[in-house]
Amino acid sequence: MMSSLAKDASQMKRQTARMLSRRTQIVWAAFFVSITGAMLILQLGNEGIQNGILLTNLSSVQERPEQDPVFSSLGAINESHWSSIVIHHLGQPAGTAERLDRNHRSAGLGGLGYHFLIGNGNGLGDGVVHVGYRWLDQSAGGIPTGVDASRWNDHAISICLIGNGNRRPFTERQVLHLSYLVQRLQQELSIPSSHVYLASEIDHDAPSPGKYFAEAQFRGQLLDIPAVD
């Protein structure tokens, strides 16, 4: 009797193991299908927009990797060309690189006008940095149709925060990654803090990046790089 019970128990264990093994295979198969689908969606979402890459996390300059993705994605960088940095806001609560690219094409800019976008979680992920084709190509930022070109500097790097800084503050992660990005650009290109501007300082008709932009906190994070006469 005991032998029969032991035999039955052994068979049940083998059946249970086979069931668990089959279930595990199904779970892993579903996982890889979902990952592949997500990758496909990301690839399809980038069709129609010129080259650009996404950086989901930036470290501080103290922990900056040797192969910094902000610069390692470039074929070559013209260090003497870039002399200043300008911070903008989108003026809208949400946005994506694809949508802005279409809007800027319609405005006659030939594509996304900014070198970098930083998301707020509405359209582009919170703190995610979109490196635009103008930075990858080392080309000047876009100048809107009808704007006096003499008021815009072709040697300025343009960074846009998604959101409206006149309505509400930007997210902590946006401001953090903005600081890390600007510090990298300062360090690599020897741009002094006095050459880091808000858009409203360049164009007094543009209230950007807005009254809720944490300017004092941001400027306190800039690197102390001496200006070269």
C-alpha cells in the first residue's frame, strides 16, 4: 500500500514539474514577444523624423563616462563653433520630437529647430533627453520665419524643456538632467556660465522658459569656467 502511494506521489511530482516547465516556457515566450513588440513600436514611432537619439538617464559630470553619449554619437565636434547655450520652454504642456519636427517643418525650419529636448512625462518621458539631428549634424539651431536673424546666434546650442514655465514649474528630473546636460556642454566646449542664457535674455519678446523656471537653482549648478576674451 505504501509502495503504491509513493509511486502515485512520484508521478504527480513529475506531472507538476512538466506543467511548471511548460508554464515557464509560455511566460518567457510572452515576455520576449512583448519586448520585441515594444522595440518595433519605438522604431515605427521614429519614422518620418530626421536622425535623433534618446538618453533616458544622465549622470553628473563627476560620474561622466569616458564614452559620453552626448558626444560619442558625433562623428566630429567643432569645439570652436559653439560659444553659448540658450534655454527655452515649449510653451505647451506636452510634446514629442515627432510632433515638433512636423510643426517646425510647417514653419519653414526644415525640421526640429532645437538641438536638445527634455521631456516632462507628457509625450516625451520625464527627464528623457532627445538629442536632435541638428546636434548630431553639428548644424545651427532653427530660426523661425519672420524673426530677425541678427537677434539669433548661429553659435548657440538650443535646449528646450517640454512644458509651459509660465503655468507651472518643470519636473525635478527635467531640471536635474538640464543641469547635467549643460554642465557637460560647458566642460567639453569651455562655455562659461556667463554665456548660458535664458531665451528671454536673447529675445525680450519671448517669456521663455517662464516665470516658474527655477533660475537661481539652475545657475547655482553651472560650472565656473572662465570666459576667454
